[in-house]
Amino acid sequence: MSGTGETAEGELPAYAERVLAVAELIPAGRVMTYGDVAEWLRDEEPPEGLPATGGGGPRQVGRVMALYGGAVPWWRVVRADGRLLPGSELRALAHYRAEGTPLRAAAREAEDHIPRLDMRRARWDGQQNGGAAP
């Protein structure tokens, strides 16, 4: 093992594959929090041949996204407070604007003047109809 969580053959760990698969399901203009993804994975049936255990919480989802998320729409898996990913704010903001993701203006006292996600409107509940989370 290399310390990155990859298997000996260079394949992704099963949990990482599942996290990335959820990220790919999130529609353009919508987001899920790290905790939403973790909950989704706890509630779903794992694909045939994969163990039902080995899940994690928001931190584990964040770790997977940090290590392997570059090949999926990483900007759609976000912090629950709507703040943009530190160090990637401008790249994420470009994606949000292109996709029409609901944003809130930055607070006047905010030093960086970077908008936040409007979580009430942008959050996806995982339903095929694309409805907002309750």
C-alpha cells in the first residue's frame, strides 16, 4: 500500500469508488454535503460483490474527494455551511456560475468577498426529480 488508500494493483478502494459514483450522480447546478454523501452510502445497497461495511462519515468522504475527486464534479460535494473549498474557491465559483448553482452574496464583513452556496436552494436530496432537500 502506498499510504494513499489505493490497493496494491493501483485500483481505488471500494469506498472511494462508491463516493465518486455518488458525486457523478449530482445534477449540474446542485450540491450534496460531505455528510449527505456519507448518509447516502449508509442507506444504499452496495453493488454486488462489494462489502456492505466500510462506510464512513463526512471526513472520510472529504478525504476521498481530496485524494481522488479530480476526475468527477468535485465542486458538487461541499461543506454544509456553504463556504467554498479553501484554495479552490475561484475554480469552484466558475463551475457554479456556469451551471447556475444558487449562490448567496458574500457578507459585507467577509474579507475574501467570495459568495457562498445557497444551501437551501442548491442542496440535492438524491431524488431523480432533482428536488431540494427538505
